[in-house]
Amino acid sequence: MSAAGGPAGSANATPLLRVEDLRVEFATEDGVVHAVDGVSYQVLAGRTLGIVGESGSGKTVSSLTTLGLTRHEGARVSGRILFEGRDLVAAPESELRAIRGNEIAMIFQDPLSSLHPFFRVGGQLVEAVRAHRDVSRQVARKRAIELLGLVGIPDPGRRVDDYPHEFSGGMRQRAMIAMALANEPKLLIADEPTTALDVTVQAQILALMERLQRELGMAIVIITHDLGVVAEMAHDIAVMYAGRIVETGSASAIFSSPEHPYTWGLLKSIPHLTGSREEPLVPIPGTPPSLIRPPSGCHFHPRCFYAQPEHARIDPGLRPVETDPAHFVACLLEPAVRRRLWGELSAGRTPDEALKAAGPVEGPA
């Protein structure tokens, strides 16, 4: 099993993290929210998995569940999350506390709200170190200064005593990375690590994470809606829609030979430096569905240009792409039809034009 089960070319490697049929549900007054609906993936040591999709697709919830943080929200969780063979879904809270921030760390989406405004940055780093290491405050402070220097904050010996509001947005993000790295975790989860940062600072943060990954040998899961970020960093990509993974494979396969109409929509809705200036951007029509009452069959069919009537009743499930066993897709279109459609879209045609040029769109494979 690859793709849903693992990155391309890694079938014989033992994954650091393996997520199997993960389901996360929240009971609300309006009904049960199916935030994560049968997700499976794996991450190898030293590699980066990019999880992409629109807001509300389940990206963040799946990773918060890895850390056990959705338990406190009353979530109903099933499936397995195996970290070095240990099932984190079944693990007691005491075991999760020992792993959280030590073996698995997370960079949260908003660094300003993640850092306590009333405490100095260095003091918060000291607490992160001492939570898992039996060291004195003096030793932990020395480590805090070392960490700030590691992530490129100038004059760390002085800035260690600053408050979060005295840091710029990019520096706060670096401080959050320093806190996540305090105990040299084996797995780093980065949730939208470059949101609200300008382009120059974004590039610096991504370069920093790549350098630290090489130096420390960490695995990284990067959660984002920005395909440019995953193109820069990820070895493997999982595309999520409405709580499910609809396509997964190596980064090169996803960008060069995408198989799912939702992935096509994501790729065609962003500008490309190499494309024609006259080529229009093509937004995905409609809005993401309610996760309380998700569509039947293929969840994407109400927004899909190429959906057929039977797609509303048949669940496609993830299947390997015939030309690449490490590339999986959940689509009911015939493989040859998908290739023709993507070929037409790649040539700059609109979805309507691609549909006409590609010929008949057949039913389920």
C-alpha cells in the first residue's frame, strides 16, 4: 500500500507515522460533523508530506488528532494513528503528554495567539524545554538562546527577553519553530506556517524548515492551501476534500500528472510564471459542502465539471493509478478520459472546452 499508505518509492520502508482509516466526528446541535472521513496516509523519517485543500477540508483536524488535541473538544475518533508502532488513538493521556512537544511537535497557524502575550519569549521556550527535560532554568535558558539563534533571530541573547509583541510576524513564526524544535522532535507538524507573512519572509521560513529538516533528520507534515508551498517543500502530497483524501502521490506526480478534477481545479486556479499572460484562471465553482450532510457518492460531484449522474450514488474510493502504483486517486472517470481531460486543460482550454475536445466521458471505472 502506497500513496494512501505511503510516499512514492517507499513501499519497503517503515513509516514513522501511519494513519489508518481515521475518522473524527463532532456532535453539534445541527448534527454530527464528519470532519475527517476515513483518511489514511504515512510519513517516512526525513521526508515531507504536504496536505492541501480548501478551508474546512479536515487538514488541521487530522493533525490535531495525531497530537490528541481533539479529545478535549469531545470528538469521537476511530481508526489508528501509529507513531513508531504506538497507537496514539488508544494511548492514555499521560502517554500523549510525554509525546506531545517532545517526539511530535506542532507549529500552529497563528504565532501571535500561540505565544502568550504576558510572558517573555525566552520564558516560554524555557518552559517548553523543562516540560520534557529535567534541567535547571539556567540550562534551559541557554538552550532557549541557542534555539533562537538556530532559527535565525539576530542577537538572540538580547531578544530572548522580549515579549511576543516586540517581535515582527516573521520573527514570531521563527520563535514558534524554535519552540517546536526545543526537544528535537522526530515529527514536526506545520499548520499554515507562512500564512499572513509577506513573500520574502515566506521564502525565508520555508528555507529555514528545509535546512532544519536536513540537519535534524525530522519528518514534516505541512498543512496548507498554498500549492506553491508544497511545490517548494513536499516530497509527497495528499489532496483533501470534504474530510477525505481524493488524491495522493509524489509531488512530481501530483504536479505533472494530476488525476482528480479537484486537483485540476486547484492547479488551474493559481497563476503560473511560465504560462501565457492571456490564459485565464479557472476558479472551482460553488462552495465546499457541509460536513454535517456531505454529498452522497463522490463528495466532489456537485462541483465537478465532468460528473455523471451515477457519480452521485457511487463512492469512488482511493485506487492506484495504473501507470504509477504509488499514485492513488478517488475518481469514477475512466483513466483514459482523465488523461485526455488533463491534456486539454494543460493546453490552456477551459473545462467546457476540455470536455468537448476530450470526447465522451464514461461512467465508473
